[in-house]
Amino acid sequence: MKELLQIQNELKAPKGQYNSFAKYRYRSCEDILEAVKPLLVKYECLLTLSDRVEMVGDRHYIITTATLQNSKGLKVSVESCAGEDESKKGFDASQVSGSASSYARKIALGGLFLIDDGKDSDSMATGAVDYRKQLEDCKSIAELQSVWKSIPVKTPYQKVKDEMKAKLINN
């Protein structure tokens, strides 16, 4: 669908939100929707978002489908899911579901429109560490090795580590 390619190419969805506690910028679902609406009009497309709840074991997951339909009726859909975190202090059940829905929608929109959140730290909202930044800030091989040892799940950061290692060796 050529309209999707054009929208993916033209869409600029800035990170319009700021987490003052963790000190990072991020984009919300609403930021993406605000940025894409003029392009939907320009290319005569309809965007719909729908949620459904699935129970896996004892946890609820929000499954979001983002669908883009052009004026000829051709559709492209992307699905995403987010688990409800029932341990969120101060949240009632509807807020937990709403938070999971908003996050799943953001991820589905990101997949549909090829928005790279690789440098975002959504997980930092739950107190996680920004390992990518720590790896990129390393000044020596020893420091790189030390940071690498502290990362519990290494797979998403392997490429960053390899790039930094090559850079440090070549300097």
C-alpha cells in the first residue's frame, strides 16, 4: 500500500513528554496520533485502534490492533500486547487497564508507522536502567566490560556493545 509507505516516510512524531523523575523524553500514543492525523487526511486513509483482553495464566493482557485503510479499502494491521501490572501502587483497576492499553497502542502504532523507539526508555518508567546509554558512554574496554556484566538481559544490547567495543579498540 503506497499510502502507508508515504506516511511512514513523512511522519515525524516528536517525543512530546518528559519524565522529570527519571529525566528522559518519550513519545506517547497521543503524540503519535497528533502527528499522523494530517497525513491521514493528506493520503485519504483511515486509522483505527481496537483493544481486546486475553487472559494468559493468571495475567490479563491488552491486545491492540492498529489498522490503516486506504480509500480503496486496502488494509494493513499490526498487533501489539501489554500485560496489566496489578502491582501499580495508587492505581485502580481501570487505570491499570488504561495504562496497558495506552502502551500497547503506542507500540502497535510504532510498528505500523516504523517509529524507532530503540533509544527510548519506556521501561525506565518502571525504574529500569538505560543500559544502552551506559554502554554508549563507556570510555574504555574495562568500563565496557563492567557495564556489560551488570546487564541482566543482554540480547537487545549486543549490537550496541559490539559497536562500542569496535570503536574503543580503533581509538
